[in-house]
Amino acid sequence: MRHLGAEKVMSPEEETQASVTSRTSEGVSNETPVSSCTHL
């Protein structure tokens, strides 16, 4: 979980989205969720 720091900055709603993104990109790449969070 690299987006641990961003998790604190994000709101509960966005935190949930991050978790979903993490699962989706589980078989893709660890940098994908980080980019998504930054994009949001």
C-alpha cells in the first residue's frame, strides 16, 4: 500500500475509491492507484 500517505489526506469517500482502485489494479501495477489518487 503505497498510497498510505495520500489515504490520510483523502476523504472517507475517496478512501473507499482508493481501496476499490487498489483491488482493481491488484494484478496491474502498484503505481496505478497512486496515479489515480493524484489525478483525483
